[in-house]
Amino acid sequence: MLHGILLIALFSCAAFYIGDAQFFKDLSFSPMIIGIILGMLYANSLRNHLPETWVPGIQFCSKKLLRLGIILYGFRLTFQDIANVGTAGILIDVIVVAVTILGGIYLGRLLKMDKEIALLTSVGSGICGAAAVLGAESTIQTKPYKTAVAVATVVIFGTISMFLYPVLYRAGVLNLTPDEMGIFAGSTLHEVAHAVGAGNAMGDDIAKVTIIVKMIRVMLLIPVLFILAYWVAVRARRAVAGATASAKGKIAIPWFAVGFLAIIAFNSFNLLPAEAVDIINYIDTFLLTMAMVALGAETSIDKFKRAGAKPFILAALIYVWLLFGGWALAKYLAPVLL
């Protein structure tokens, strides 16, 4: 198993090195995104030459290290973030997340596409991109290629928004105040990196609001994971109708989500120096990058072909909602609540 882990760690180091290039910094491509690309390149080239004894190490990275990375992700957040943004940001975040996930699942049914891919794509678009997809993947225990497909949609449309929002704002097309623009960007941009990139391109005042609103969306991952756990339990109960009552009633609690919440609570007291938190966040990014590389290593082009164009059609429809629906909420609801 150690050989497989070291292989994934090596690819992750390469992802960090590549991510330091100015070109990828300008695109706000995090090491996680680069990692899944490297993993997929490996899956479609040298993967068949991998010794079978290394496979458990790769699976360890895509499962165990993934959960640890999600837990440590809580060091990026505090409950003070919620207080700072106020009612407007919180309510609009809740509306965006709920409509995106439920609407995405419904659209997935209309498109007659794989239910798990539709769910992962909706969660990733609605909450916080790749990290949300990984969290949902750990809860519903789906196949790696489905996770990779969902992450790919997040990367494409999130990157488009990151460049589009500043252009539309500066051109006056959106007709939003700085606070409204911050709420719009934070509640609709896919990745945290996208929110940071777009916010900084529009000025410090907008960047601050954008990042806080985005962080609140990240926190909403916790209740979503618990709801998913309940959904998985209900689906399993229906699948085994002949099981005993006690077996049918079990719900697999996503303990990593509990750990995520506990870390946020701990971090809210500011007990650790900023330098220590920065180190933890760096380690956490590396762990999540390893998980992304491992997922990519299990994803071949054939599996993308099997998924077809429907996931990207779904992501495009969700994107239209985020763009126009998010703008309407920021324009007309936010002023009432601010």
C-alpha cells in the first residue's frame, strides 16, 4: 500500500510545483484541480502498467485521506464569518444552494442521466466546487469516474465566471453596488479559488464580501452531507425491503462532517496562531490534492465517454440559473436585507 501512497504523493508534489507557475495562478487553478488532471493523464497512459499491489494505496488516498482533508478544511472557516456578512448573505446563500441542488437533481431526471453524476454536479455547483463534490462522494460512495466528471464541469464553468464577472461589473452591465456584487459573486462562483480571483479583480471592498459569502456557502456543506446520508439510508432501506426493522433504520452518519463542524468551532476561538493555521491549511490542500490525483488515476477517457454530454448540459443549465438567478437575488433581495 505504501508504494501506491508514495506514487500519489509524488504526483501531488508535481501538482504543487506546476501550480506555482504564473499562468496557472492567473487562472486560479488550485493544486487540487491540477492534481485531478495529472491523475487522469496517468490513468490514460501508464495506469495499465501499475502493479496490482499498489492499488490499495491509491484507494486509501481517495477514501481515507479525502475524509481527513475535508475535516481539516474547517480551519479555513469561523462562525464569525457568518456574523460578519449578515442576513442578506446567509439567506441568499441558502436559496442558491437549495435551488441549485434540488433543481439540478430535477433537471438530471429530465435529461435521464445518471442520478449520482447529477447529484455530484449539482452539489459541486451549488456549494464549493471540487471540495463539495469530494464530500458528497465520500457520503454516497460512488465510482471515481463520476466524481471526476462532476469536478470537470465545476472547473469549466467556474473558470468562465471568474473572468466574466469582473468584466461585466466594470462594464456596468450588472448594475450592482459593491456590496451587492460581492454577494452575487460569493453566492454563485463555484470554487473558493474562483471567488478569491474574481473578488480581487474587482477591488478590496468587493473581495472581502465575496470571500465571506463564499465561506458561508462552504459551511452549508455540513447540513447537505447529513441530508445526503439520510437519503442514502432511505435508498438502501428500499433496496433491502426484506431486511429486519433495525437494519432498515440505520443511517450512516458522515463523521467527517461532524469533524469538519468541530474544527470550525475550534477555529472560531482563534486558539492557534495564524502561522500554525496557514501550515495546517497547506497540509490540508496537499491531502485534498492527493485525493484528487487518486480519483483521477481511476478515471479513463472511456468512462468520460460513458457519461456522455449530459453532465455538461446539466452544468450549463445550472450555470444559467446561477448567473441570472443569482444576479436577481443580489439586485432585488439583498437591498431589502442589507
